[in-house]
Amino acid sequence: MRVRFCPSPTGNPHVGMVRTALFNWAFARHTGGTFVFRIEDTDSARDTEDSYEALLGALGWLGLSWDEGPEVGGPFAPYRQSQRLEQYADVAARLRESGHAYDCYCSTEELEQRRERAIAEKRAPGYDGHCRALTAEQVEAYRAEGRAPVLRLRMPDRDFTWDDLVRGPITFAADQVPDYVLVRANGEPLYTLVNPVDDAAMRITHVLRGEDLLSSTPRQLALYEALAAIGVSDGTTPSFGHLPYVMGEGNKKLSKRDPESSLQWYRDEGYLPEALLNYLALLGWSMGEDREFFGKEEMATAFTLERVSPNPARFDLKKCTAINGDWIRALAIDDLTARIVPFLARAGAVSEPPTPEQARVLAAAVPLVQERMETLAQSVGMLAFLLVDDDVLERDAADTAAVLTPESRPVIEASITALDGLGDWSAAAIEDALRGALIEGLGLKPKIAFGPVRVAVTGRRVSPPLFESLEILGRPSTLRRLRDSLV
């Protein structure tokens, strides 16, 4: 069993693409088959090297290793279609010579006029076969006008039916699938040609792809037949399965333009690759027994196409974030700390790697925030106050205005007095001292008592547990920040 994931390097990778890669990877691993990673980069106007590198980086970050493809090689290399152009040109020439394909000289304007006429006459608006049987004189006349032809496949005049691996039997009537273009007028091969040619050459047995490509399947089935007829393939046709749409806000298909579709956004915000794959697995597939928390290896063990739903799946960012929080809480502290460091370093809170003092603070502080975090990026707001110098602590402006008011001055002063003479600088002793000074001494409720202390020392109204934070921060910094808040 051989499956392939074959994205085009245009723009940044998105979560719908990742879901397709995941399902193919899991199917290959479950069946002991081969996962082929192929780059479809024949569109010179849109494909970029940056996007190519981003694709490799995305699969590497996600841990979806491939058995054949770029940087790995394989028996059917190369795996970048821009490096296989001679093969496509040869196949196109053979299709033309055999009569399975023909040159079409119709201009864009002529095609649009005939399409509008067909719609007005309530006929199928696809290509009408105008150039199917041109005479030599007609061809010469078109060439004399300077027209460069596209190459079209001559579709058989019959219906196409296949048993979809996800959706069951599907039929497309002949009039729904007109002759289609294989090669542009400039000689550049299209997806419609290169995809089946490479599937045949690389002996792909199963094609799992998005529902948006469903209508292209009868075209590809026809091309597989033509490739077999000219000796390019052995006549084997892959089995097709079309995965359900991933829907976004407003029940519309999630697109590259939707903010929540960008894989890079999830990396920047601190979503774990394990968590993102876990959530994407739930978009159209079920582990069974109402299980929603599992790793990709567990998914591969359980993955079957029978559990893939044909119904659209809705991307729910809140649920994705909740699952990410579950994964953060499942990490060992050392692992979580290592994943947090790049975010803190980017914010200037630690060096990378951390200094011994920074490492000490993180070892004590990360356990305090693990239960409160949903993304790694949140670590900056939760931990940076423990790691920055007192004179560069940035207090949240809104929190400062709301809490550090003239009325809070007696609270800060009483806190300084209570902590300044404290002998045992531990969380328990700090709590006893502040409760005695503020709750018993000033008669304040805990929320009113500790709010100003929290904002003065941490810079925010929401922070890790206050007394444990003060213990980690130490007596000098705690007192200095309390005094500075009085200015």
C-alpha cells in the first residue's frame, strides 16, 4: 500500500493541508505501507522556495516523517515535479500522437462566449469539443494568427463510476466532465497531467485527499486509462477516498485566508504539535469509545477508513485550545520548561539557553503555571515578571490604574512593613505575614488585600499563586517593587 501527500508550495501551510497529511500518514503507518511526500511545484508563477521550505519544516515540526520524498530520496526520485518536466513533456507528446489528447486553439474570449451561450440555452457549460476534429487547414489558419494551443484530454463518451473509500459508489455523467486542459499554451504542464502521471510512476495505490478534489476524479480515471493505453502505466488505478470539508466560521469552508487556518499562527502562539494533530484527527475521524485525547502513534494504530465520516467537520478554535491545554498539563516539567524557553527568550525574559539563575527560577515557577496555561505563549505573561530586572518590570496599564490607586497605599505600606522584618522567607511565612497585616490588621477582604500586592510585584491582576511567586522572586526584589509602586 502506497499513499502520497502532494501539496503545492504556494503560501504558508494551513491546517486543512495538515489534516490531509495526517490521515495519509496514519493510513500508511496503520497498514505498514509507504508514505510518499511529493512536491507539486510546476506552477512557476505561484510556487516559491520559501513555501517549499515551509512545507518541509511543517511536517518536520509535526513529526509526520515520510518514507520517500525530498531530503529522503526513494526509488522514484526526484520528488519535486519541477525536476520531472522532461517526463511530462514526453507523456504529453505520446498522448497527442496516440489521439488521446489534442491541441485546442480556442481563445479565452471564445471559451467565455460559448460558456455563456450554453448557460443561456440550459446546456452544460463545459468545453464543447470545438477543436476535437480540426482539419489541417483550420490548424494552419489558427497558427497563422499566432495562436498557441493548449493540450486537452479527449474524454471518453461515457459515465465514470468508482467506489469511494469514504463516500461509497459515486457516478459522474459524461456531460459533466468535458475535455480538459493538460498543458498550458506556454508548455507548462498542469496538475491535471502531472498528478496522475506521477501517481502511476510512483505506484500509488490509495489517494486520500480533500472533498474539493472530488470532481477531478473522473478526469484522472480517464487519464489513467490513456496512460495505460500508451504504455506509461501498468493499468493499475489507485483507490480514491475524499475527506470531508473542514468548515470555519459561518459554516463556510475553511480557507487559507481565515486566521485560524495558518499553521504558523499555531506555532507562534505556542500550540503543541501533538495537540494540534490530536485535534485535527477529530475533524472527520473517530478513535471510538468517545476518546478525544490521544497521540499520533495511537491514532495510527487505530486508524481505519471506515471511521472517516463523509460529513463536513467544523473547526472549533476553543476546543483546539482546550486540547492543547490538556497536552500542556500532561507534559513532564522539564519538557514543558524546554518548550517554554523559546517564547520567554523571544520576549527578552531569558537567554537561550537560560542562565543558572534563570533555570532555578523556571524550575520553581513552571509547576505553578502548568495547570493554568492553554498555550506556551501565555508563559510570557505568567512568568516574565519573575525573570526580568526590577527596574524594567512592565505593569499592565489598565490593571495599574484600576488597582494601584491612592486607596491602595496603606495596603502597600503595611505589606512592606510585614515583609521587611520577616525571618523565614517561605510561601507559608509570607502568607501568614500578609494575612496578619492586611486581613487582621487592616480588616480587608482577601481580594482587596492582596490585589495591590499582586499588581505591584507581578504587574498584573492575574498571576501565578502570589505567595509562592514572592518566595521565588526573593525578599529584595519583592520589597523593591512594592516601594516602587508607591511612587
